[in-house]
Amino acid sequence: MEAQTRIITLSTGHHVWTRRVGTSPIRMLLLHGGPGASHEYFEVFEPHLTKAGIELYFYDQLGSYFSDQPDDPSLWTLDRFRAEVEEVRRALGLEDFYLLGQSWGGMLALEYALAHPHVLKGLIVSNMTASIPSYVRHIQWLRRQLPKEIQEQLEAHEEQGDYESEAYQELLIEHLYKKHLCRLDPWPDAVVRTFAHMNQQVYNTMQGPNEFVVTGNFKDWDRWAHLGQVRVPTLVIGARYDTMDPADIEEMARRVPRARSAICPDGSHMSMWDDSNAYFGAIVGFVQDVEAGRF
């Protein structure tokens, strides 16, 4: 498979990594999650989508593993990342393309679609609800389903600010991450690498200590009232066991004028891995329908 890696210099002077795979007039730019993760867990996209005739653009956002990682917390804001996506889009020469964002990348993709609808052919918001308060509400509900003693142990660590301890991390992995982030056992190598390469400064600045404690600078983000302004064909995709409420995914699709939703029945937050047939089936079907004028 033909691939081309390009390093793009941003207006700040920093460098970000991109990689094109495949050759097709149907193009898709991928925005990974985190914030501060990497494109590595997206490696599963290549075999599924290039054979469907989609040209893929992988991209590590600034601060992520394959790109520059400046030690500057002032850079880690939603507004700057949105502007970065536009710089990358221009450098790659993408017009009339599909934008897919997953998790934090879904938030970023939605923000981009509201600001730059004229360059998009389609939008895919993957595993992301329309507001952080909605996410927090669901994540707290998931925690309340745990045995009482597990909840109490988590709370005890959190009250002490003991987020880095091995005991606390093991509780998160065993009782929450394995159930709601990725349900495969063991986790795929690409997923393990992504977590190993997480930029904690970016993540902590924007999200907070972990998936279940949100104290970062995007904690009040809410776009429910603006979904009616999204004008491009849109797929909102989630999963039954996701950290995002499937009901929110369906409600988002109702509020976006030209949208559909898909819920992966066996998937979690990384449903591209643990329910890949449903996940990529929904994406390919959406792209085919937009290309054929059926959407």
C-alpha cells in the first residue's frame, strides 16, 4: 500500500506528523483522541477503509508522540487545536473531504465543522457526546454500577489526590477501562502503544487526572445548542459499552439536520477494535451513501 509521510510546520514553528495511505478521490482526515494520545490506535483503520476506496490521512496532533512535544501548557486549548486542524488541512490540500474524530478528536471535529463547513463533504463524530457535562453524567452512572466497596476504594484514592498510585490505576483498569475503554483481552498492541505514548501534560491540562475525573480546561464544553448549525452530512457513532451514553449519540443525530447514528452492539470506547465489523460497516455505508447522493 502506497504511503507518504509529511511533516507539517505550523505557524508557531512547531512540527506535526502526517501520513497518507492509499490513493483515491475520497479522502478522510483522522483526529485521534486523548487529548495527547497518538494516531497509533487508528492503525486498524487502514485495512478496513483503504479497501473501501478511501484515502486516509493519519495525523498526530501537536504534543502527541510522532509530533513535536513542547513543554508549554498554554498551547493545550480547544481553540488552538481547532486552528491547528485548519493549518494541517491547508498544508495537505484537502478540499471536499471527510473528517473523522474519535473521543476528544470527535469534540475537535465537531468544533471544526461548525467553524469551517465549506471544506467538508462529511463529518463523522465517533465515541463522543455533545458536551463534557453529559459525558461526566454518564461516567458517574457507570461508576455507580460498580460494587460498593470498589466505589469506596476509588473515592478514597481520589480524596487524597492519589491518582498515580499503582493500586488506584489497577482499580481503574480492572473495573472501568477493561469494560468501557476496550473490551478485548489482551488489548491490541496498537492500543497499548497509544496509552504508553500518552502526553500527560496535554491530557492533564485539558481532561484532568483520568477518564473518570474531569477537571481540565474543557470541562465546561457544551455544544448541544449548536448541533442544528452543523450543515454537512454527519454520522454519529457510539457503542453499547462506551464511556459515552448511547442515548446521547442518538440524540445528537436527531439534532443535526442531515445525520444518522450508529451504535456498535458489542463495542466500547474503542469500538473500532472490539466491534470492528459494526464500526467500519457504519462508516463505509455512510461514505458510500454520501458519494452516491443518497444522504
